[in-house]
Amino acid sequence: MSRWPRWIVHALSPTPRELDAVDPGPPSDLVEIARQATTPLVDEVAMMVRPPLPEVRRSSPSWVVPVALVALAVAMFWVYWPQPQHTDLPMNQEIRLVGRDHVLGPDIDFRGIGEVNVQRAGSDGNIVRLVRGAVHFEVDPAGTQRALRVLAGETVVEVRGTIFSVFYIDGIASVDVARGRVSVNGPTYTGSLTAGQSWTQERPDQIVVVEVPSDPTVQECPPSAAVVNTDSPVAEPDAVAAYTAIFDQLDHPDVFPRELLREMEDFLAKYPSSPLVEEVTALHLEVDARVRPVWQIVPDIDTFLDEHAQTPRRLSLLELRATLLRENQDCEGALPTYRILATEGSGQLRARAEAWRGLCAHQLGNGAEARLALATALTLGVKHPLEAEVRIALESMQ
């Protein structure tokens, strides 16, 4: 309710006519123009009330669907189709080799002249019997299916990553190793060979260091050959099995040296009269060199060589001895051993010995001996990276 009397409000409120006198509003013609401008036309009203048109989708070219189906089929074929045969040769048949390259699974290539019988190929192992002739094998040391056994008469050669050749002619088996390590087990011999060594059944008690053709891009394995003096009777089966277990762990990266040493010591205690004792003792020295100081292991090597003057392991142990002394900054102690190796060795063993003889002589100030030894190493084809050190030393002496 207003606090003012109604008559006062009436007196003070203007009438419509008084308002029109003060603000008469827009002219009628302007009002009509505004009405026409804001009123939609009939066509415009029809467009506003017309239902929306359906969405038009672009159609794919006619070739897209077939191509997609073909791509899917190819992908499924690649993934699910059975893998190719583990070998390109028939299984369990005598096949004549004529120098072509052949495969055993993804990790083994071989070629040769003669006749072979592939008895097993694949993840369960590979077994090849050499009926007659010569076969050269290349086994990927990092492959998952690299286990290989080659049968040549009664001689069995086993590897797990190496380059080697097996010969079987007129009933005589022979083995040449270019890289890695192989084990040999026959009626008159049980032992192992490493890079640069050769063995023949005609002379089972001799291991010959030879220049075997090898892949120059692959670094040669350390000199860790292990052979057996077979003048004594053939080792008993239990000792052979124990030795094989040791042998299989020599180059295994997950086996600690001290664990392997304990197994070798157990072998020596259990089979003291076995012809494999000399072999295992030599291997024990090589593994022991990884964990014991030089001033302890070198006298043990000297003692072993004094007691086994005719051991086929002599040159390999001499090289190990010289390497230990040289790496211990004792070139004066290593130089006489390198002189022996340069005189008695052959092939890459002699090339390495001449190279280190020259480098040690250069370090000790014996320029004449150094120049002669370094030049001889280059002539013998010493391999990289030692070759680079030899050339740098020769250039510094000119």
C-alpha cells in the first residue's frame, strides 16, 4: 500500500496525452519499415521448418576393401604358416655334396664334397653323419639352435658355436678348427681343440697347430685348447661324462670361475688315474688364471710344463704365461716366452708371438730385435687390432 494518498499520485502522474506530447515515438512509416525488415519471407520460413537433409558420406574407392583383405591374408600367412624345414636336405638319407651351401636350422651353414646323412635338425639338436669326404661347418655362437654333433666313423665331434672342418677319408677322421672350441671323442682319443689346432685319427696322440682359414671379421678365441695324452688307456665312461660336463661350461657366460674350479677339483679327486687328468689340470690352470694373481699362477704353469714336457698344451700354456706377465706390465719376464713361441709356433700363434716380442723389445729399448719382430709379424699377417699397434710402433721407430 502506497504511503501517499491516491489523489496526490494521480495529480503527479502524467496522462498518456501528456506523455505523447513529450515523446511522441517513431513515425508510422519507420514502424512499418521495421516490421517488414523483421518479418521473414515465406521461402525463408519454409527453409527454417524444412527437415534436415540426411548426412552424405563419401564412399571409399572400390579397390580399398579387396586390398585390405589381401593385406590381412598375407599377415596371417606370415604369422601362422608353418616354419620352413630345418634343413634343405632330405632327412635320414645319404646325400652327395657337390660344394653347394646348405643349412641346418637358423644357426648352422655347411658345405663340402662327399656324402652325408642328416639324422636330426632343429631345436632338439643337430646330428650329421659324415659317410665320406670333407665338410666345412659354420655355427653361430649366439644362436639358440647351435648344438651340433658330427659323426665320422667312431669319432664324434661336438660344438656350440665355431667354424671347423671334419674329414673322413678311407676310414680316417680328421678335424681342423678355425674359430671357437670343439670336443672330440673317439675310440683312441678324448679331448678338445681350439682355433688354429688340427687333429687326425692317424696320429691321435698329436695335436698340430696349423694355419686354418677363418673369418677375418671374427676375433679369434683366446688360446685355451685342451687335449689329452692318449698314450694311456681310453677314459672310463663316468670320467668322460664328468669331463664333458666341465667342457660344456668352459665358455658359458653364466658360470662363475670358482664354481667351475670346484668341479675340476672334484674330478681330479675322483678320477686320479684317468687319462683326462692332464687335460683337466691344464683347464684348471686356465680358469684359475682368471681369479688368482699373476705371481701365484705363473709358477704353477711353470711347474705343470716341467712335469708334462711333451704335453700338446705346451704352446697354449706358454702363450697364457706370456700374456699374464705382459698384462701385469712385466715385458721383461714375458719377452723370453714370446721368443720361444716365435720359434716353435706357426700361423697366427707365431704372428701374435712376433708382434708381442717386437712390442716388448721396443718397450725395453731393444730396437734391432723390435724392428725385426714387428716386420715379421706383418709379413705373417698378424690380425687387427694387434696389426694397428705393430704399424704404429714401426712408424715411431723410423
